[in-house]
Amino acid sequence: MAKSVELVFDFVSPNAYLVWWPLRELCARRGAELVVTPVFLAGMHRITGNAPPMIRDKEVRGKNEYAQLEMERFIARHGLAKYRLHPQFPFNSITLQRMLVAACEDGRGVDFAEGLLRPIWEEGIDIADPQALGAAIGAAGFDPEALFARAQADAIKQRLADTTDAVVERGAFGIPTLFVPAGGGRESMFFGKERLGQVEEALVA
């Protein structure tokens, strides 16, 4: 059985950026393919009743402060010092996600995701500025006008809705969720960037 790790992904999630390069290194080390599954995180939250931690845990004394400490530790451990919280966070990612669906249909989902993560989460490009976003997409090796046009198609919109529903049915409720095939049609689900060690153990097993 070929090794793979499936990453449930939305550009709006800071954790999608933070987990990306450590996960890429893990996959390379273990000879596993990285598979990106585009979802609309806001839709996942609506379906599951989940919410961003800063909202969900705001009444829990000390919890968000500790979560920030854990994030800082993860950033230091993996050398992600260029990370900056996007100035428009939480931005509307639905058009980006539909473009990602189109890129995935072309077999280039990983390239598209990787090409935009740094402009978004290191450079803080203006998501609402078509020229800035188009330039970033072009620099990643894609035709921004063609991708944007495809993102308006009903089939692409429905595909994003379907993949969002499907990962929720499989147990996902947030990002980063990772799935590792376990043989016999089974899979193991892991949630959180702190679970990379368990993901690696699953790949070895």
C-alpha cells in the first residue's frame, strides 16, 4: 500500500500554514505522498458547531494564553519565524478554496497551496485586492484569470461544498485534520499540528 497523508486544508487557517512545512518534511522523510483536500472552514464550523479557539475558549481562564504559548513553541521548534498573523484575519477564503479545488482537479493542489501560503502568512498580501492576489497566483506558476473563471463554475462550487460535507462525515471538525490510510479500507484521523509524531508513527506502522 502506497503511503500518503491527506491534509484537510483551508487557507484561512493559521494552522494550515504552520503544519505545512513540517508535514512536507515528514512526508519526504517517510516516502509518503501529501494529498490536499480543500474545504470551507466556516462551513465545517457551521455543520459541526465548532468555532475558532479564540472565540470558543474566550471564557476559559488561561486557555487561549496557553494555546498561544504552544503556538510559539511550535514556531520556534520548526523554524517558522517568518509567520505573521494576517492583518485581515479571519478573511473570506471561499474564492481561494474554489481555486484550490480547480488546481486539485489538475493534479496541482499541493503546488497551489504551497505557492500561496507564504504570501498570505508571511507577507500578508491583501486578499481583497485582485491585483495583489493575482500576482501571487502568477508567481506560483498559475494563470490567475483562468483559475478565477473556473472558480465561478457551479460544478467547482458544488465540489467544495461536497468535500466539506464529506470530511465532516469522516469525523473532521477543524484544521489541521490529517488522515493516514490504515489498510483494509480503514484510516486513522489525527487533529492538530502537535500530532505530527503520531502521524509519523502511523506511516511507519
